[in-house]
Amino acid sequence: MVFMSVGLARYAARPLLIQQWFPLENINMVNAVMSVVGFGAVPGVLVFFMGDLLLALNGWRNIFYLFGCIQVVILLVWVILARECPAPTPAPSETESTGREPFPLKALFKYKALRLLGLGVAGDMFCFGAMETLWPKYAVPKGIFSLDQASNVLGLSFLSLT
């Protein structure tokens, strides 16, 4: 519960810090790199080695302790280094025309392609999450793969997303 609360708090601050520390024309690139690394490469490598970690650390509880210690180190680095930019990038004024919808949900209802894209991405993530969660519970007891082999296969599927 605490882990999710901290993660959600971090997501709210991320766009503000990116806007302060990077030029506006580079924000899309920064978000793309963070998405590839944060949602593809790092989780893929972690899932790939999860079976080995389970065996090496003698169970899932010790993995949680290890990840908790890593999070504390990240928290300390964040507190020390993540200061607000001394000269923040000025936000565009209200009078400037940005060409964007004033209400993002209005754009969702206005454009059919956005609705279909949203449904497609949500369906993809639902199916991927179900496979990542339920497939090892099927494959390991049936003897298709050992626990470390199942984590290797799932790690490769995660890396295919990047």
C-alpha cells in the first residue's frame, strides 16, 4: 500500500520536474526515453532474472526487503538531488494559441481514432497483464518450465515491448 502511494505521488511530480529541467522541444523525447527504460527495459530485465532472485534470496519476502532498500536509496538520492530548477522554464501564457483542446477528455470524445487507440492500448495491457500474471501459475506446476525458466521467458516478452 505504501509502495503504491509513493509511486502515485511520484507520477504527479514528474511532469512538473521534466518541464522545469528540460527545454519544451525535448519533453517528448524525455518522456519517450523514460517510457522505454521505465516500462520496457528495466522491468524486462527484472522479470528475466526474477526466478534466479527467488532462488538466490530464498523467497519473495527477501526480494521485497531488497527492493525496499533500493527504494530507500532512491528516496535519499531524490531528496538530495531533485531540487527545483533555479530558473524554471516559463509556461506558455493563457493567451498563446497552443492548438490543443482546452479539456483533454473533450478531445477523446471528439476523435474516433483516439477512442479506438485508447481501447486498443487498454485491451493490450489487460491481455499482457493477464499473461504475465497467470501464465507462470500454469506453466510451472505443469512442468512446462521451471521457475527460473518461466521468468526468463516472461522477461523476453517484456523486452519485446520496447
